[in-house]
Amino acid sequence: MTSDLPSTASLPSQLDIWQETLAWQPTPAQQDQFQTLYAYILDANQHVNLTRITEPLDFWEKHLWDSLRGVGMGLANAAPARVMDVGTGAGFPGLPLAIARPDWDLTLLDSTRKKIDVVQAALPLLELTNVIPMVGRVETLGHLPTHREQYDWVLVRAVASVATCAEYALPLVKLGGQVVLYRGQWTVEEEQQLQAVARQLGGAIAQVDAFETPITQGVRHSIYLTKVAATPAAYPRAVGIPKQQPLLA
């Protein structure tokens, strides 16, 4: 894989950590793709405000490893899947997952065109053909037959409160599908609220996975929701309402 990107510091390979934490390792080709993604994000960051995480080890831990760790052991074990990344920003977690699982079809959604333009421009550099970048609002997509209850996985990386994230994501997953909420800290009160809100939306908490990041020992939680019933037609509510008026337990 070659590109005209400026040279950057090399990312650490950390193959032992990948294996120990995810039962998975990137191939040499995937490591090259991760390096290309890093160089590309650093270059694009000079023109569009994408991330403050620019040092190689920080980028590896907080963008690459964290993106893949959110899916957990599903990264190595899950069947081919249709996945949506809601609020993808600069392409996280969607682009690292597309590299790690080329058999997954990923839709990367964001409401900001500049950020989706960044994702779009990355695809030929990364030689990815399994990614659809999309500008739009999740509240609108959640009512379209081409997206409603069409996804095996929906990923939401801390874009809003847990109630808001659940309302964004659960209408999009198939029955039996999984929502993954990427969170930092997590409280009993949040879990109680989410369990009640998820029930209104056809979901249930399947697992709360607490872990630490491998380099800085930062606290993280992956919250897994399973779709157990059809989401009522009223959800998601109109654009802006889920964030302004989160559902109450």
C-alpha cells in the first residue's frame, strides 16, 4: 500500500496486547492500513478539527485499540455482519473495524459533511471497499425501511446520554441484533435508567463489560444491548428531540 501522505512516526504493533485482549492480531497488511490511517488523520487534522490524540501510542490505544475493544470477542468470532457506526466523526470506531473485518459491511454516519468528506477520502488510501460514508441524521434514518431494523450491530461511541444513544441505535438493529455503547465511567444509576429506556425501545441490557485500557489504564465500559422486540413506530423521535429531551426511566 502506497500513498502521497507525509511521513509520520510509526505506530507500535502491540501484537501481544491485541492477542491477549481480543484473541485477534492484525496481519502485516492490516498493520500497514492502520499506519496509513494514522498518517492520513494527522494530515487531515491540519485542515479539519478531528482529534487531539496525535501521538503514536495514544492513537494506537485510544483510537485503534479502543475502537476494536468495544466489539469485544465479537471481533474475532462474529459472522459477517452489517454494521452502522452512529456519529463516526473522523471514522472511529468504523474505519478500524472495517480494516479488521473486511467481511463486514459498515455504514459510517455523521451529521457533519466535513467529517464524512474526510472519511470518504480515506477509503481509496486504505483500499477499503466495505465502507459506506453517509451524511445524515440518525433520527431520520431510523424511520427509513432501508435502515430501520436492518443492522446486525450498531455502534455509538459516547455521542450523548445513554438514553439518547439507545433511542438512536435500537430502531436500526434487527431482532436479535446488538447495540454497543462505548462509555468511559459507568454508574448504577445509568444502568437502571438504560434498562428502563431500552425496554421502551425493544431492547434489553445483555452485558456491561468493564475494562481498562492497556497502556494508560483508563476506565472503559462497553454496554451491550440486545434487540428483543420491535421498536415502537414513534421512535426515534424527530431530529433533535432525543438529545434535548432524553427518554426518562
